[in-house]
Amino acid sequence: MPTSRVPASTDWFINMIVVALAVGGLFVVGLKLGPTHPLVFIGAVLVVLFLLVRWNSGSTAYLCQSCGREFTLTPWQDLLSPHTPTSKYARCPHCGQRSWNHARVRE
């Protein structure tokens, strides 16, 4: 079972910085390569999306609302599950219930 904690304001700040850098980098790549090489730009978008989803799934655990146990998601589950900034709708692997589970920071 992963050890996790409630996200602090610094965690939110770091997340916003990482996403802003990713979007800014894609903006620059889009300006430089988008008009002449659209497939390269689409590839860059997919690579950045893959890296962000992988980073999020590795650094986030979820607290089940039904049984109270923590669990993690694979990158694929993380990408496809609906979410808000503080929770994700997913099935708990322990009790099998689907619910809006609170996001927590993995230690």
C-alpha cells in the first residue's frame, strides 16, 4: 500500500508550474514547427501528454470513499478516468466500488 499525504499548497504550485512549462514548450514548438511540420507538432503533443500522465500516475495515490484504503492507478487508467483537480472517478481495486476518490500525494 502506498504511503501518501493530503496535498499541500506547494504541491499545487509545483503542479501548475510543470503544466505551464509543458504548455509553454508546446506553444513554442507549435510556433516554430506547427505550420511547416504538423506531424512533428502532433508527435510533440503526444509525447508531452504521455510524460505528464506518467508523472501524475507515479506521484498520485487515491483514497477510496467506500473502504478508506489507498490505491494507485496505471498511466492508462489515469489517462482515461474522469477527474477534477482534487479527485478522480475510478474503481477501487480493493472493494470494487466506483466513486470520486480524493487525490493524495505519494511519498
